[in-house]
Amino acid sequence: MPFTKIQTTEESFLGYWGDNMGSTEIVFAHTVIALIDKVKEYIRYDIGVYGASMTGKTTLDKQLTTPGLIRPLGENQRTHHKIKALSSSHRMPNSSAKRLVSKGRKKTVISRDIGGHEEYQYMWLKDMYQRKIRAVVVVIDHRHLLDEDNTDNQVALGYLVEALASKKPPKSLGMWTRFKTRNYRPEKIILLANKADEWLQTDEDWTMWEHGLIANHPIFDVFREHLFLLQEMSIPVHIDAVSAIRNFNVQETLMKAMGVTE
């Protein structure tokens, strides 16, 4: 069965009414549709960017804020969070708006740069539930391909998936927030294998990526069980390769995952 072309808002609207509309009405319809699309660009889309330490989350945040070639971060530039006064919890960083642009389409996303050290992982859940984020962006790298004993990436994804599977808001939230978010879960997970400039090397690798089959790459093998669990929870997963430091496929794949297409 051949693939059916998905109609855009404009095609669907004009296809339905176009036969019975005069030229003035058609011009008006085009104007209304263009206005709707423009408004959609500024409707905020909350994302949460999480993952193990040194996977490139801060570099990704910088790339989304100001696209371009980015210097590698030094050890003193890693993301850390101070403890609140008279508290044992860490201070949550401010969220910020990023303007994504891909193939003529634009979208405003809101995110925070939260550290990946184990002591900060509870902040991922707190951020996720407080903002009721629509898409969880999990950033991994290829360290487990270099050292099979390194499970940093698996632990990070597992922490998030198991928290969602529990269907319980984190205890770090206030009672009222926990009540309001008792039925919350994100619309989707976006699993990004970062540092593609270091592991996406062979012709076979590039063929996989070009044909939309990158999910079959060995870099994702260790995550299969958690991906199966997400599927069983009816949470769709978008998988892709990016290089935040080289600005490769960053905005393009996020726009695609959010459903913002040409």
C-alpha cells in the first residue's frame, strides 16, 4: 500500500472549501492560515533536557540559544548547582526561551540547563513535573561503546523511565503540585545520541542515518529494554544522532520530533 501524503493545514482547508470560494475569499483564507502559522511559532513548547554528566547537554543548550561553532567546555564550565540556604535541595536554574529554525519553519522552546551528576538527577523529575514538559530530551553519547563497563547513559535513561513507570510524582514536589500532576506524563521522549562527529563514522553508519534507520545502530542496543517499556506505556520515542558542538542535525531533529514540518 503506497504511503498517503499528509495534508498541511492549508491544503486541507483550501481543498475542502476551495471549490466554493471566490478569489477574494481564497486570498483571505491564505492570510488567516499564514497568521495562524505565525502565532504557532510563538506558542511555547516546554522541553526537559536530561542525561548523564558530560554528554553535551550544556553545549546543546548553548547551540539552541545561539547556533554556531562552539568551543569545547572546560572542566570549570561544567554545570553545577548551589545548595539553597537552610535547605538540602539545590537551586533550580532559570528556564530560557530558544528560537528554533529549520527549513523555513520556526518554533519557540523553553528549557533549563540542569547538570547530569547523580546528585542532580532528582532535579530532572522536579523540572519535568513542575513545568509539565511536553517532550523529554535524553542526551547520551558513545562512552558505553568505548567501555562496556561504563553504564552512565543506561543509568540516566533508566532513572527517568522507571520514574515514569511508577506513575508517582516525585516527593521533592510540594503536596499541591503532586496532586495537580498526579496524571501527568510527557507526550514523547526524544533520545539523542550526541557527539555524532566522533561515532558516526562509517559508510554503513551514514547510510543508516540517511535512510532514517539510525535507531538500529549499535549505540542504542543497551537501551532496548527501556525503549520497550516506554512503548508499553504508550510514550512514543524519537531517536536520532546529533553533534551539538558541530551544530549537526540539532534543530532539524527537534523540530521534526515536535511535529513542526514543512
